[in-house]
Amino acid sequence: MSKNWTVGAGYTGTKGTDLDIVRAPNRNPDGTLRIDNVQGFRWESSGGHSILQSMNLRLQRRLANGFSTGLNYTLAKSMDNASSVG
């Protein structure tokens, strides 16, 4: 490429372990109690995990009189099992 073009790329990856998981074992998905006459409760444990992977791409072109134009693109994927109750 000529000296008027700039190309860049970046990667970010993170991993989380032993994250809090809060569950409501006496509740159905619709919120009703599974066992009648037993008060609803929450169970907290530290068995959660998460992972994030992200890639950034950048293309930039220098124009006349100090102007430039550019294009940025980010692709990311995040997965976890500790984001909500249930």
C-alpha cells in the first residue's frame, strides 16, 4: 500500500473463572413455586465462567489538506453462564 493508507488490526481475549452464579432452585421459569408451601430462596455458588474474544480491523486513508477518512470494524463474541438468575 502507498504511504497514504494505514491498516491496523487488534485482538482482545479475556477469561473469567470462579464467577458468582445465583440460582432460584424453587422457582419455575414462569416464576411459580416448584414446591408448594416452601418460601422461594436463592442459592449462590462460585462455579461460573466467561470468555470474550474480540477482533478490531481499521483501514484509514490520508487525503489532501489534513483530512482523512477511515473504516473500523469490530467482531466480538462473549459467552458466560453467570449473567442472570436461573
